Amino acid sequence: VVTKKRQTVSQISLCRALSKLGIVSRSQARLAISAGRVTVNGRTVRDADAWLDPRSDRIALDGKTVRPTVKRYAMMNKPTGLVTTRSDERGRNTVYALLPPEYAGCFPVGRLDKDTGGLLLFTNDTRFGETITNPERKIHKSYVARVDHTLTSRDAEIMEQGMSLADGTRLMPAMVVRHGDRSVCTISITEGKNRQVRRMLETLGFKVLSLVRVRIGSLELGDLAPGQFRAVTAKELLMLKESIQ
Ligand code: URA
């Protein structure tokens, strides 16, 4: 039942309910509702802020019942050379070219720059995507960087203390593990500022030879080969969701 005032906790606004079904954005939903294209339980409702219960009320757009879209979660090992935007004004190849058709409604969670490879998560679950990228949630994203000369313990310390970039941007503390010959390290960050890891290393005087994201929260890239794509397993998803509660 549609009500003018909220009557139960499970009610949400029509506008929100329609956009949550996943085929239109919030603003498109508002327009469609005021244009009289939306019915609830068979009756036209023009008030985008009317309350209803999405579990029991049936919403239709242009006469067709809108069913919830299945939430999808998948991961790609992004090869270098592709950009993470949907369409590139300079005509460069995008990661969307590697997306199987059943994932067409999905978007990448955070970006990897063109020269960076590795773990890229795709979903059509906007709330989940926003949570993963929200710096306040402090979800670690880990990158393996290869640089042109030895990283000292002092370099690691500077990154771990929360450094400033050349343009004055202050960063949250990172975690750094140096490997083998010390020109390879794993850097974990909780923010996602543009080209952040590259800029951190460049600020310290390094040339970045390669950069690969290997982990987002509990989700690991593992042995997925560059260019490969697979669904995130139920177990991986559960662990990731539990870690972001
Ligand atoms: N840091 C970078 O420098 N590039 C990315 O793509 C992600 C993090």
C-alpha cells in the first residue's frame, strides 16, 4: 500500500524503490514518476516521495513490472594499456571491452590507471561499490610496485607515517612491505586518490617500473591471468562483506 506518511520501517520512497530495482537512476526515477509512467499495484502514482514497501508492493514502469536485478560481483585482472572509463574521448581501449555480456550493467569499483594492472572489481551493487571506495571505511587496497632503485627502511617509514605529495596533498598512513632485492614492495593504502601509489613513489624520487593491484580488503587477485575475468565466489563475497560491516 502506498501512503503519504511513512508507516512502517520497511517502507521507502517510491523514487528510491524504483531506482533500487536497478534499471533507472534516482533522478530518472523521479522524472518517470512525475510523467505518470509509474504504477504501484496497478495504480499510477505521481508522487516520488510516496511511501511503499518494496517487498510487497509491485512497481511497474511503462506498464511492465520491474523485478529486482540480480546483484553481480566479478573481478578482472586488468591488463596494462586499458583505461577504466566507459568511453574514452581519446578512443583508447577500455576495460569494458573485456566484460562478458551478462555483466553489462556492472561498473568498476574504483579505477586503475592505464599503466597499472591487477585486481579490478565489477558490480551493479552501487551501495557495495561506494562502501569499498569510501576512504572513511579504511579498506586496504594493496599494490605491488617495482621501482628503479632500492627502497630504504626510511622510504617505507615516510609512507607509513602518512606523507605529503609534491602538490601538498596529505595522505593517510600506508603499510609497506619490502621484498627481496628491495626494489619491489607491497604498498597498502586506504584512500584512492588519483595515481596515489605512483605519486607517493615519485615524490620519494623513484621511477615506477610496474604497478599491480593484488588485493582489495580480503579479496585477492590470486592466479587470475591478465585479461581474465571471473565471478567473485560466494565465499569471497561473504568475507569481503563481513570485513566492511
Ligand atoms: N595508485 C596508482 O598509482 N595507480 C592506480 O591505478 C591505483 C593506485
